[in-house]
Amino acid sequence: MNQRALQTRVPVGGPRASTNTRGETVTSAIPAVDTAGVRALLERGRTLATPVLRAAVARLAAPMDAVAAYHFGWTDAQGRPVSGDGGKAVRPALALLSAEAAGAAAEVGVPGAVAVELVHNFSLLHDDLMDGDEQRRHRDTVWKAYDPAQAILVGDALFALANEVLLELGTVEAGRATRRLTTATRKLIDGQAQDISYEHRERVTVEECLEMEGNKTGALLACACSIGAVLGGADDRTADTLEAYGYHLGLAFQAVDDLLGIWGDPEATGKQTWSDLRQRKKSLPVVAALAAGGPASERLAAMLAADAKLTEAQAADFDEEEFATRAALIEEAGGREWTSQEARRQHATALESLDRVDMPAEVRAQLVALADFVVVRKS
């Protein structure tokens, strides 16, 4: 996408809604979400996958088993059972639907659901440490509650467990599923490396940002959407098409995440205000605003260039007004609206992929409902 093409989608001096408005996600052109139906799908994913997930985590040596249990929200930092927030469980739900899309029972997809969830949480443990995030799901992250070494070790252990869970099935389909999972994991790591490198660059193109987010988020969601089908015996064409749905859904998911990373309500997200701006992330709203041109874009570019020359101590002195100013400039330059439009475009592309797979109508409707949920969520 060249700058001229971008400017046709991001008008200079674009929408000027107050940056104090928090918690807004992408709603325009998205039908009303079947909230009850989606909640039932997410709960089914948790119900079927959690016992297998707990059994896998129980294999870890102490204290890694206890640290992992804390991370998953099963216990507090002292090891006492809690009924906490274990995450949205979108990936397990998709893995089970993937199996059903291939004509298999949902239960066939459970090992895939667990493996994807283990890899996802491996990445969260490491990302929280690398990003310096102190809060996840409204409580201390593992590196903060325990120490960085535990975050690294437990993350590594979860990745190993993911492969064990699949390979111990001992089937041809399990081998195919493992290859897809390891490829997705490598792309996820590529995306995290790109994300970190972009924080130290003055400029990042929209194309580079989309490539990074496609790796960091799209690859694993794509795997979740095919792994159950592969375990159910689906051919590569079917699995690849379901992956395309998941890949574009992942880009929509990340676009919404980028919006929430700047304008999300901390009460809903469990993170600090302006969290992505505090970390100097080159997220989609930022790179789109910088590419748009115009006074707001140029002023934002000058401020970010000046920020890059600050010492860590000087940057730590920023107050809320400093971050609010940057958020306002991103919005004025059109970065917020462009990212909302991109989330809608990726959502539509994901749904188009479903038309190329012969599946039960009920399963298709559930995949559509989950896609709708992803782009209107507030956390």
C-alpha cells in the first residue's frame, strides 16, 4: 500500500471524536453479535479443553506447575484455588469448530485446542516480560508476581507441552497438525521480533506493520482454525482455506487490539491507560497516522522523533497529558478511523474464506458469530 493509496482511506484531519472516549471498538457494518451463542461456544471450548490443559500443566516440575496454574488463572500467587479470568478462550473454540467444519466431532479437536492454547500462553509469558507489562487480566503478570526466570522457563515448558499433547496421539493426522503448529509458532516468534525491532525505528510502513501483525497474531489464529480439521482428517485444501479465515480474523483481532491499546478502557482491558503509547509501539493506528500526511501527522512524527532521543528516565517522566496529546494527534491524522476500517475489511475477507469450504450451516453460522465477536469486543 503506497502513501497515496493510504491517504484515500485516511483523510487528512480525519474523525475528531474525543480521545477521552474509551472502550469503543469496531461496530459499523458489523451485525449485532449473538452474545449468548458466542458465550456458549467459548464456554464449550473451556469445558472440553480445560481438563486436558490442566493435566498437561500438571506434568511440569515444581515450581513451574504452580507458576503455570497462576498464569492460567486457576490459583493465586500463593497457590490457592481461585475462579479467575482465564482469558476469552477464542482459540480453543475455533479449534473445536474447525473439527466440526471437517465433519468430525468437536472432541476430536480437543488436543489441537489445548496445543494452540499452550503456545498462545507461552507467547504471553514471554511477551509480558519483553514488553515490561506488569498486569494481565487484572493481576500481576508472572514475571512480576514471581521473577523473570520463571516467566522464561514456564513459557518454554508450555511450548514443549504443546508438541507433546499432539504427538502422543501417534497418528498421521497428529503429525500433520504438529507441522502446522510449529510453523505457526515460528511465525509468531518472527512477529514478536519484528514488533520489538519496530519500537526502535523512527518509521515503519503500514505494509510492515500488517506483516508483523499477520505473523504475531494471524498465524496462531489461522492454526487454531485448521488444527481441529486436520485432526479430523481434512485434506490440505480444506485446512488451508480454514487457515485463511483464521489469518484474516487474526488481523482483524489485532487491529481491534491496537485500538484498545490506545483508547481501551483500563477497567475492561486490565492494562494501563495509553498502554501501547507508553511502550512506544508502532501499532496500526500510529503507522497509519504517520503515513497519512498533513499537519497532525507531521506534528506526531516530530514528537515521536524527539521521544526517541530521550533517556529512559526522561521518558518515564511523561504524564497522562503527554500520552493524551499523542493519542489526539493519531486520531486527528486519521489513524484511529483507518484502523477501524481495516478491522472491518479483514473481518469481511475472513468471512469470504468460509464460502470456499463445504461445512454444516450451523458450524458456518458459529464461525461467523465468533468473527463478529472478535471485532466488537472491549477487552
